Amino acid sequence: MLRNIFNTAFRNLWKHKLFSFINVFGLASGMLVCLLAMIGIKGAFEYDSFHPNPDRTYRILTDVTTQTNDEQGYATSPMPLADALKKQYPFVEEATRVVRNYGDFTANRKQLPLIFSSVDPGFFRIFGFTLAKGQAAIAPQSVVLTPKTAERFFGTANPVGKRIDHTQLGALTVSGVLAEPPAKTHLDFDMLVSIATLTGSDWVRSQTNWGQYTQGYTYVLLKPGISAPTLDEILPSLAARVTKGIRFTSEKGYTFRSQSLSQLTPASEELMLGTYEPTIGKLITEMAVGLLTLLLATFNYINLTLARSLSRAREVGIRKVSGALRWQLMGQFMAESAFLSILGLGLAYGMLQLVKPMPFVQQWLIGGVEWEQDIRVWLVFITFSLVTGLLAGILPARILSGFQPAQVLRSQTGIRVFRSITLRKSLIVAQFAISLFSMITLLGMARQQHYMGTADYGFQRDNILTIPLNGFPANRLATSLNQLAGVERVTATAALFGDHGGDWRMIYRQRTGGDSVVTDVFATDSHLLPTLGLTLLAGQNILASVSDSASRLVLLNEEAVRTLRLGEPGAAVGQTLWLNDSIDVQVAGVVKDFQFTTLVWKIRPLMLRYQPTHFRYLNVKVATGNPEAAKADIARIWKKLNPYEPFAGVWYNDFLSDRHSHTDDISFMGLLLGLAISIACLGLLGMVTYTTQLRTKEVGIRKIMGARIDQIIWLLSWDFLKLLLLAGAIALPLGYLATRFFLMTFAYHISVGMGMLSLCFGTMLLLGGLTIGWRTYRTALTNPTDSLRSE
């Protein structure tokens, strides 16, 4: 019997190839997104699965109480906490601190931006990161590299014993290379630095500063047999003891609690300064997007199946006259649906292979997850596919199997949801409303990214060529470039404007106490202002110097002057400030505010200081006319002075565009939008097909009575155009609000106007109108004789 059911199902699907393909494509599109989400969920539960004692390892969280009695959890904790727990409580076997940071490192004539973590020796005893070469980074000035970082710096050569330089940490020695971890981890880093390397005054002060709880992370390993309640019992009293007498500025106080490593991913709460673990909210969002796309595909299947209800109704009538029971008919239709769903799974797998290499998919969804060889994953996929097919087919099966011969003759197959709107029309409205909503939000994101790449940052970016020095002396290259005819000016900087910013430092009005502010410190020279067109409001520029030592004269921006309460720009000139309460500097001048970081943040306090040892980039202003020829001359000079390092100069405009465009992310979201719109148009096609079949006789009579083709097209199309207008009325305000909410996360952003909304709505009407017009035009061209004969 089952064999006959599936044979019949296959013949019916093969007979209607176009409808079958549309259904398979729609279901495959929805399944594709769901498969990506399920693989991502699998990977989330495998985070940190390779550590030796996850049930005895805990991260200490800090719950901060604000002045308004609100509580906020921080993944970080004070730096003295690890030593206090290890020394004062016997049940703590090991403890370690992890201080996360990023910066530019130079080695083997290469300069790379890296994420690094400074760790205690206990880190290598608590966690399961194994060494492929060398030994752990325990001694001062020692580092351990990941395999990828070692390859980027040294290729296939053994990096152990090699030197890596950093502007603040100094010369570091590679003591070992880690093995590739077998699973993802929330401790994402490019290198591990021995925490004994940190010796600055800020770091020394933080070792006993219980008031600072945002600098790093604390992990402890409990002794065997010790349970979490034992640790949780002492943490509140410890917090109360160490915070006694501390005068907090913006909070009332804090307490500690533990978080088991085995329960760290997926995270059940949003923590401030969290690490790289996926959150339950992220997984739910991913799965919701997948299910929403699949829901659109299911709507599509229902519409297309019911569009063929007239032809299938005669089949049902004959089968019932022949003695078939309703459950047998339902089984037939459900088998067709399940068969289509399995075909959709196969097509979804093929589509997954196409999108798998996309950077967004690798970074955020399935990168590093082993799933293709896991039989459990395939069992879940197949089960999910069958359930999807059965759920998609149950409604059409109930409707079609319920037809009576009298119903077939009268063609009464409409099902009312409320008043005059049928179920299928409701599905069409939902499909296009979701598609239009997605279109508006995606266009808003794309426009914001484009704006961030092309906006006026307050400094000149045209005809400015940025060259990563990769450890090459800035003065030597600048001297040679200044001799070129096409080069107007050359300036050196520690970083590029419009990116992350400079090195954050505490700037004090007085050495002991007084006003202080976190300030971005950029190393540069006296040529910066004329090269990038910055405006000096008061005072003088920092002095040109041939010395390799740092200068005491600095420049501040207007925001730094306001934040430090130095008065007017002119009054700030000549005042002395303290950098990290150990270095005194003097304000030489004040520059007009400009955006030196991304547009996510408002303009922050900035200090420009001459520090030649920190120079990492050369910014070359070339003459207008033939900038590419000048770039070729600069590349020739580079090759002559540094023949073993490839020339990597890029125009500042291109750097900002590439930095902020996020093309890979937008491309993937555009793919999802394309799938949603395709599914919606196919569903609309099914609805139009169904309706025109019902009105075939009416069209024939109207043509005999003299109706023109355009009148018939309008008559058949208007009901569907009303559905598109209703979808627009629903989606336009929701898309506007969602886009506005997204843009609020940026300090500087685009506006959402009628032009953008009209463009999206017009695109939806165009696509929907073409779908409607194509089918109604074919119906309007039908010979009236054939139309009447078909009835």
C-alpha cells in the first residue's frame, strides 16, 4: 500500500513539473536557513568542550548595583580577586586572570593587528589548550602563538625563540605555539602573553585596586569534591569585605557570583564586557529567522497546492466514488508533501554547499563546527524535513480530501478566515509584509554602512595614500618619498583615523588627584595637520624633531579641553597634564574636533603626541592629476628600500570604504531577502493561478461581450494589488521603527525618509505587479471558445 501511495505521489509530482519545482525550491530555501541555524546551535553547545575539568572550573562575575538600584552583571572582575581566592580559601586549587586587549605587533618584517590575552601561569593548568611546540608563556616578555598567528608571521618556519615587538610591551620572545583546539572557545585570541610582562604604573596600581572591576576576567579551578555552593557561599562576604571603605563614583557597590564553565555557552544572560560565547538570544534569533523563512515557504506550498485544487478535486471525486476513505486520500496528499520535503532537503544541502564559503556564514554560523560526518545531525535534518513536509501538507490534505462531488461541480473551495479575506489572501499579505519589512531594514543597514565609508570625518582623505610600515623606519621612507615630484607631504601615525582609535590612557590635571579622563593618544609628527587638513584653533603645532625620544609637547582636540575643564582653547595652551600620573606633558595647541574613530561613537578626547617609536603607518599626500602614477613611483621606492616586503599601500578612501562597508554581511542578508521575496512571489503566483482558474468562464464571457485585454488584466489584478497595498500598510511603519532602532546604536547615522520607504515599497509593487501581470496577461489572451469549453 505504501509503495502504491509513493508511486502515485511521484507520478503526480512529475506530471506537474513546474509546480513541483516551485514547491521544492520554496521549501529548500526555508530549510537552508534552518539548517544553518541548527548547525550554529550544535556548535554553540560544543564550545569549550575540550577543557579537562569543566565541572570544576568557574568564571567569577561581578554584579554591580547602580545609584538607581539597578543591577548589571559584568563578566569581568577586579584584578586582586584571583590571588585572594587562591591564597585565602583552601578549596580553590588554581586561579588565573585573563586581560584581553588588541594592538599592532611586528615580527619578521610584518605588522599585524592582533587580539592578545595576558594570562597567569595557572591559565595553562586550568584550560585544555595544548602546546604543539615549545613551552607555556610564564616568564616575563614571553608569548605563545596560535597556529594561525604563527603562520601569518613566520610561514612554515619554527617560530619558537623568534622576536615579536609591541609598542607598549616591548620586545617579546615566542616561547611556544598552541595546537589547534578541537572546538570553539569563548577565549578567542591570537596570542597569549605572560602577565608578568605587564609592568606599567596603571597595571601595578590595578593589582591592589578593588574599585576597578572591568579590566580583566577571573577563573578558578576548585579541588575535586568541592561543589559550586561552597564557592558561592563565600563570594558575597568576600565582596563586602574588600569593598568596605571604597568610594565609588557611579555605582553603590558590587558583589560576586560564579558561573560554571560547563554552563557558560550558550549564555543565558547578556553580560557587560562579555567574551565570545554565543548567547541564547542569538541562537533563538537565528532559528526564528530560519523558521520565519520556512513559514513563508510553507505558505507558498499551501497556496500552490490549493491553486491546483480544481484538477485534484475531480481526482478526489473519482476516488471517493470508487470507495476510497478520507484517511487514505489524506495519506496520499501527505505522502506527496513528505516526498517534496525530502527533495527540498536535498536541494537545501546543495545550496548550503554554495553559501558555506561565505565569510559571514563561516564567522557567525557554522565555522569550525564538524557536522557533515555526524550521523546525529543528519537524523535531525531528515526528521526536521519530514515534519516540515507533513505540517505543510496537512491543511491542503484536509481540504482536498474533504471535497464532495457536489462541491467539485460547484467549485466551492474558498475557506473564510474573517469576513471577505480568505486564508490564502492572508498568507499573501503576511509574505509580502515580511519581505517588505526585511527590505527596508536591510537597505537601512546598507545605507548606514555606505555612509560610514564615505562620510566627512573632518580630515582630508582624497589623494592620501596610507602605507603600513611593518617595522620599517618611518623617517627613512619619508625622506625618500619627499623627493618624488608627485608627493606633496608625508606624515607618520601610530594608527589610521576612522578606525578603532588610539591607545587609551588616563590623563590627569594634577599628578595626585584632580580631574582625569580616558583619552585616545595618537603618536604622530608635525606634518599631520597640513597633510590631513586639520585646523589648529589655538597655540602652535608640535615641533618638528629628529630625535627618537618622545616629546613633552602635545596637541589636544576640543573635546579633551572640554572634558578636562581647561577652559577656552587659548586658555588650555601651556597647561601641564599628567599622562598615567607619571609623565608630564604640556599642551602646545588645540585642534578642531574631527572624527578619528568610527561613527559608532561620538567624538572622544584626543591627544596627539610625537612618539617616533610608535609609528606604524605613513600617510602620503599626492598631487592631483595622476595619483596612480604617483602610487606606482611610491611602490617603486618601497621595493627598492624594502625588497622582501610586498607594498601594501591603499588610498584612504578605499580603506574607510572597506573598513565600514561590511560587504560580506550585507551580501548574506541580501541572499536571505532574495529568498524571502522569491518565495512570496511564487506564493502570489499560485494565488493568481488559482483565482484565474476559477474565473476562466467569466473571462471568456467578458471577451465575447467586448472587453479589452487591458480591462480584463485590471479586473483580475486589482484584488491582488489591494493585498500588496495592505502588506505595505503593515510593513512600512514596522520597517521604519526597526530601522530607526538600529540606527540609534550609531552616534552619527543616516535618516530614514520617505524616499527610502518609497523605493522599497515601489520595488515590492514592481515585483508583485510583474508576477500578477504575467499570469493575468496569459489568461486574458485565452481564446473565449477554449475558455467556455473548459467549463
